[in-house]
Amino acid sequence: MIQTLIDAIDDRLEIRFTYDGYARVAQPAAIGESRKGNVVLRCYQTEGGHVTPGHEWDLCIVDDITDLTVTDDVFQENPPGYKRGDKHMREIYAEL
């Protein structure tokens, strides 16, 4: 799954997945290792349910993502407010 997410970031393809029981569509922005040692995905949610409404940016633990699908939908612009060098990751494997 990690390589699939890296490829989606590199190709700027939206993803569909389930997380915390909610189906989501998101633009993947970065993947890497968190300070706690988990592999995490920083993404900008564009559709679907959410635990905190109005909170489009997510930091998802990759092991907790299910039903991952990479779509054919390309996003040209970086998601709103995106910054390289995610401070919540001690190692970044890929980023926009």
C-alpha cells in the first residue's frame, strides 16, 4: 500500500479509501514515518464523511486505511495551504 500511495502522490492522482469508518476521497500530499513510528499519509479530503467537519486536512495511519483505490482524477494545483516538509513526519518518503 505504501508504494501505491507514493505513486499516487508522484502522479497527482486522487484516492478513495475508508478511514475511521468513513468513505473519503482525497488528494494525497505526503507519506512518511510519524514521530511515533507509524507510517502516515497527509492528505486533503475533497469528498466523503469526516470525524471533524470543516477539517479537510488529515494525517491518517496507513495501517488503518482500507478499501484504497487510486482514481484517474488528476489534480494539477497543490491542495489549499499545502506546505512541503510536514513537521509531523520524522522521515518523508514522498511529497508533492
